[in-house]
Amino acid sequence: MAEALAARPQYPLEGLVAGSAQVQITPAAPASRLALRARPDAVAPLSKALAVKLPQKPKTSARGTAAKTKSRQALWLGPDEWLVIDTDGADLMAACQPATGTFSAVDVSNRNTAIIVSGAAAEAVISSGCPQDLSLKAFPVGACARTLLGKTEIVLLREEEDVFRVECWRSFSAYAFAFLAEAARDPMV
Amino acid sequence: MLQIYCPYCKEERPELEFRHAGEAHIARPADMKSISDEEFEGYFFIRSNPKGIAFERWRHVHGCGRFFNAARDTVSDKFITTYEAGEPKPDAAELAAKSGEADK
């Protein structure tokens, strides 16, 4: 009998490290992710079902408050679009099942991968390829945006003052990682 | 680099995140079958290309992903205003007067 073939996730950045004394660049642990588009009528039910209040303000993110959903974040990407990330790998598709209203949820856990850039020079390293103003005033802790890094599109999230999460498509991750590693050699701090 | 105000993100973002998407306020004929070839040509191919204030569609493609409209001066390349898709077209003469004042 033929063996059932299941797609296995790939982690192209596994084991890579880069950086310097001022900045560390490491692949993030696998996480589950949801690309969410929702009409206004579905926002409240989805927030309840996912136990994360979907942010309404541009460039903001929200984190789950319950003990079970502390690892869960919702990132505002557009007026009706969010990226939900759960670093514990919870089944987000199942979580949003009970929600009512008009919405679309797509599991993109393995489409995206993430790179954590941390350290005193983190902002400078990302700024070498990202055209946005990343100063704390313009891009505070918790701010997130879809933007560019070099030639590739990323979703940038500032987790702490000197910790950034760079979400990129898995197939672009080798480029994004190499770009950051190169930038870390001589950051403009 | 130009800074373009995205009416959905509600702040100025760098030009690299945006893509131009042609002339704005071109209404698609409601009944395509009944219009003449000349009318179709006008709708499909003929664009105004003015010197001065031009109304354009832009898309915040590497940001919120939304299309919006912008009034831009084709002489100075300055964005005079941007507004959400679906909003009425602002008056060109008024905008020209406003941008003239701002330059002084």
C-alpha cells in the first residue's frame, strides 16, 4: 500500500546564528500563525474566540491576557487584516471555529518564519534595510507594520525596546537572514 | 525619498512601500455592451495627463495593502492630499490655491 505523504514543515534557518557584541540575530522558534481578514461584524466574536482583542488602531498589536493565551499576539496589518501569532503553537484554526460573522482565516504557520533581532544595535541593523522610522517615538514597543527589508516584504514587530521580531515568508528567509547578518557587521548606531 | 500619507495607516510612510495605480475617478461604464467603440476607447485608453494637479490611485502595497486616491502636483511632484477610496474628488482649483499658499 502506498504511504500517505504529508507535507513536512521546513525550517531553513534552523541552527543559524549571526550577530556581534551589539546585536544577536537568531531564528525564532516555530509558531502557529493565522492570516485573518474580518468584516466589522466578526471582529468582536473573533476577539472572544481567540481570546485576544484584535487591535483597531493602525500599527498596533495586542497580546492575550489569559494564562493560556499569553503567548498569542494579534498584529494590525490593515483596516480589516490581522496576523495572529501563537508562539506556543496552539491550534488557531480550531480556536476561531466558534466565531460568527464574515471572516476568512488562513493557516500560514509554515508560510512565514521569523527572525529575532535583539541587542543595543537591533534598531540600527533593521534600519539598514527598512525605510520606516524605527525610533522609539515613531515605533514604540508593541508597534507592528508590514514593510520592507531590503528587497523582501516583512512584518516587523517591536517586542521590547531592543528586541524586534522580523516575520518573513519562509522562502525569503535565507535572504532576510543574510541581509541582517551582513548589516550587523557594521551597524550605524 | 517621498513621504506619502496613507489615509488608512493614518501616518506618513516612505515611498518604497507604495505603488502607483493609474488615474483616479475613472468610472467603469455600467452597461459595457451598449457603449460605442469611441466611448470604450475613452474609458479604457484615454487619460488626462495634466500639467499641475493630477488625481491618482495609489496602493500601499507593502503596508496595509489598501488602494487610496491622491492629488499630486505633476510639476513639483508634491502630494497635496490623499484620501480614502470612494470619497468624492476634491476640487482641483481649491487644492491648487491651497498648495500655492503652502509654498509661500
